[in-house]
Amino acid sequence: MKEELVTDASLRQYLLGSVDDEERQRIESLVITNALSKERVFVAEEDLLDDYLEDALAHSDKERFLAQYAYTRERQHQLQISRDIRNWAIAQQERIVTSRAEISRRS
């Protein structure tokens, strides 16, 4: 059960609930006993969330994601907050780029 045997793809499938019981137990055991594995799961979860918010998931993965991450009102609310924060950050970045372009044009 070496940590390096868990690929990013396996972690992603685990988070989507698409692994068999043996693989699920193996990954969960690693998460409990290995801090690096736990961190890798958090990173994979963030990547999955980003892909969802960017509408970059395949239809089947999107359905699995919603089944795993939006099954309660609280989780749906958390997803909405993440979406709102992402949209705000994008708007801020666009505002900065526009401001810099105006300053350059004036110079």
C-alpha cells in the first residue's frame, strides 16, 4: 500500500465515487495514515471543484460530482459560495487588466 501507487486519476475517481470497495478502502487507509496522501486528496478535490466551476467536466463526471458534492442544501450552498468567489475573482482580474490598459493608453 505505497502512497505513490495512488495516481491522481485514481484520486479523482475516488472523489467521484467511481472506484470499487477495495480501492476506496486502500485510499482511505492511506489518507488516515499518511499526511501526504491526505494533502493529495485535498488538492485533487480542489482541482475537481475548479473543473466543475469551469464547466470542464464530462457529463458523466458532472453527474457524479453533483451526486457526491451537492446532496444537501448546505453542500449546494458551499458550491454556490465557491462559484461566487470564483466569479468575483475573475471580475476583479478583468477590472485590473482594463485599468492597466487604460493607463497604458494614456501614457
